[in-house]
Amino acid sequence: MLEYGYGSRILRLDLTSRRYRIESLDPAWIKDVIGGRPANTKRLTEEINPHCDPLGPDNMLIFGVGPLTGSLLPASAYYTVTAKSPLTGILGDSAAGGQFAAEMKLTGFDQIIITGKADKLLYLMVTDTGVDFVECSQLAGKNIVQTTTAIRAEQNDYAVQVAAIGPAGENLVHFACVVSSGNRVNGRTGMGAVMGSKNLKALALRGRKSLLAADTLAFLDEVKKIEQKILQHNEYQKRYRMGTTMLMKDLNGIGILPTKHFQQGVCEYVDEISGQKLAATYKVKNKACFNCNLHCSRYYVVDSHEAEGPEFETLCSFTSRLGNNDLVFALEMNEYLNQMGLDSISTAEVIGWIIECREKGLLSPDDLDGLKIDWGQTDKIRQAVEMIAFRRGIGDRMADGATKLSQGFSKEAQKLVMQVKGLDIICGDPRGIKAYGLTYAIASRGADHLRAEPYFELTERFDEAKKRFGTEKAADRLAEEGKAALVTYSEKIALLCDALTMCKNIGLCMDILNLESTAVLLKAGTGIDYSPQYLQEIMHRAVIRDFELNKKFGLQHDQDTLPQRFQKEPLTEGPTKGSTVNIKKMVDEYHQLHQW
């Protein structure tokens, strides 16, 4: 048994037979991955049939936490959901913060593994002593808050934490989300659709176990150091006030804020949709994940809408990315998307792709069941989002994602989908952030920044870049030199964040976590001796494991690339004017570092 840090138990549930069993966590098995995302991926690699239908009963759905989840480590509040993705057909996973992960830790389960398909709509009520399979036909079609409220009322316990799907998940939208704590979203790769395919409306948790550190005083000493690093960071106040929405003006200022579906990098009306305006006009209070001293999430009230957020991706996706200058509309969409359980990035991409294709004469209303939509048409955008959530009209095809929808049209139209490996690109134009471009290309779940989050290249810490990565250009956002080394390092720290589990905005972007500090934290927290060298080795193996699993799913290294727009079409204005991405050069260097 693992006495410290871990719950030391695995919960397996078969929805078809409505049976469960509890297993002990093998100490030798977990030491190779620590926990969280890499542990989920290892489990999937060992047990899944790679040829299974992502929306079939044989797909595995895994909820995982790490050894320091729910501890006094700041921002140790994340959990990862993993499965074969219905959107991409490869490795799918998504993480979220809030309170759910800490409650899962108190159940004593480090992983909850769900297979099969229920014959009726269910939710699972998991406690430290077992599981109830609760039929809930009355929750069909209910949104996230309605579902969460109803389950807590039925259990007569407001402290129950609930991870649920909305109508989008029930309707098997391929980019549907899992949402916990009412507003905390596992947004990417369609984990909500996997839940929906299993007739699983929600996973509810209530735990009463305790969490012990191996060396309490040493652990507290490290925690205090990290708390001070966060409070003294030069971006603390900015992040506290605006959270990730600070990036609206930051990215616009360097000419890479996606505008009109990445056709432009400068948005002339950015002041109307900025994080600054949101904070000054509509924010009513700050919110935090479990035990975090940054409190970067925000709660807003506007007209009849109130919700947590939005994060940068949703704000940008429903403003500049779709040519919209109406901030209030974006806040309305944030609430709606979260309650329907829709990924804001993939939703905006399929709409933005349609608008650009219409603009270029590649699609007509007849191709779209009569849908006519142009930049900034908020009424039509709202209509399209609702059609996707409920698979109505053309929304039925849009709900499969932009990549699959485009396959019924011309090659020219297909090239306009901003995706890698079927996953839609985030709101950061890689022509002006080259390390991020490399990350989009090589990320194991598709066009994604969180596999490495090389925020360092935006810090202009040139001396530090020379010391760490062998060249000052690693801190030059427009340079391609040194970016493979930066991404190779950053992906290991990103994995460590996901293994512990710790927020990457703090652990990685604010440069709080490193191999040395992680080794000390793990030794004090778990009693297991992890050297920095061993951590580097096992995180490298985790990167390889991702690739090996994707290879079983049919993915090859030549799919590590970017859309032609970023390689051949230079931006025409702003500080990134004239820049494109030589993605093959950086990918080749990255592959060489991994000896591929």
C-alpha cells in the first residue's frame, strides 16, 4: 500500500452489468507515471482495444487525480478525463480545476475507470465505501447547473461534487464537454460525448477519507516557498484581476489575436472586448480553484446572465475570431456553452470555417440547409450554436466538427479548417509565437498548447534562454531557433503539472515548478524518492507512450504539421507582419531530440 499522498485504490465500473470492483493501486506501476494524465494514458495504452468505436461500449472513460491533488500545494485542484476521442479518433483527454478533484481524492480513488453502456440514463454516486447506480430519466435534457442542483438535492448534501454532461453530450456532439463545479470545463476532445454514449449523465462524488503527507514539515516548507513565488510574481496582479482574459490585449499588441478566422492578427475593436473592459464593467468577484492563492477565475453579471469566466479561449472565440465586437454577447455565449456542455474552441471553429468559406464562395446556403451567416452576426451565431447542441438541421453535421464537415466539400475548403489531427487550433496565431506553433503540430491530442505551453518564449528572458536552451532566440517569439529544445523541456513540466496535478497557468506559465522542486515535493508528500533525473526520464517515456498509443490508433509522425495558412500566408499588418512558420524545420529538430 502507498501510505502517503495516494488513495491507493482504483475503482472500476461496468455500466452494462451495473457492477463495480475496487482494486489496490500497484506502487511499482504508479511510480513510472506519478499520477493524473500520464497514469490515465498508461492505463488506456495497456487496456483499450485501439480499434474500438469511440462512442461504443468498449471505449474506456478514465477519471484520474495525482498524489498531491487536494493537498496544501497551491492549485493542486485538477483532474484529467481520458478516452479515445470521438472528435479525432486518437488519444483524447481534458483537465479541469475547481473542487471536484479534491473531493475525488477524499474518496480514496486515484482512478475511476468506466466501461460499458447503461440501458437507461444513470448517474453514479461514488463514496469512499462504494457506488450507487442511480437511474435519472428526469435529468434527460437538463443543463449542467440543473443537473448538479438536482443531484445534490436528491442526495441531500450540497457538498457533493458533480461532473456532468449537458444536452450536447447526450446528443453525442463530438466536441461535447464534461463540466464540474457548475462551470469548470473539461473542454477538449469530446469527453462529454463519450459519457453520453454510455448513458452516463453525471459522476457524483462524496469522500470522507483523509490525505497524509510523508514529511509534513518538509512539505509545508516547500508549499510556503511556492506560495511566496506566486504572490511575488510580476504577473500576479494582472492574472488576479483578469485571469487569462489579459491575453486579449496582450496578443493583439503583438499582432496575433485571431480575427475573422485567423485571416488577421490585429483586431481594431479589441478595447471593446478586452479583459480590461470585462473586469471593469461586469466582473463582480474573484473565484479560485481548491486551495489556490491566485484566485484568477472571475464571476460576472450582465443583464439576465451570470456565470464564472470566461477564460481567454471562449472570449476570443466568440468575439474577434468570429468578427464580433459585442462583449455582452460573448458573455451570454460563455454561459450557454458551459451549460450545454460545448467546447468553445471547436464550436467557434466550425462556425468560423463556414463563414470564411461562404465569404470565399466555397459554400452556399444550399450546402448548409439554408443557413446564411456572416462575420459578427450574433443572432445567426447564437442560432448555429443551438443547432449544434441539439443536432438540428445543419447543426447535425456541424456537431461532428469542422474537419469531418469539410470532407464533403472541395480540397480548397478543407484546407481552411484550422486544425491539426482533427483538433481545432486555439486562439493564438502561430505565425507570431513559433514555439506554440511547434506545440500545436506535435501535441498528442491534436492542435493544442497545453501539452507544452511554452509561455517562456513571450517573456524576453534572453539570458535565461541562453542558459537553459543554448540560444537567446528561445525567448524570441519570432525566431525558430531553439524552439524544439524549449518545447521538449516545457512538455516535461506540463506533464509533471498534470501528474501532480497542478494548474499549468501557475506551475508552467509562471515558471513556478521545475524538476528539482517537484522531486522535493514528491519526496515530502509521498515518501517516494524521485530524483530530478528520474523525473526527466519518466516524463520522456510518457511523451513516447502518447505517440505509441496514437500509432495504435493509426496516427503517424507526418501528421505533425500546421495548416497551410500559417506556413504560406504571411500576416499583413501589425508587429508580426510578414511572418510565416517553417514548421517542418522545427518538427524535424523536435523529432531528433526524441531520437525519432
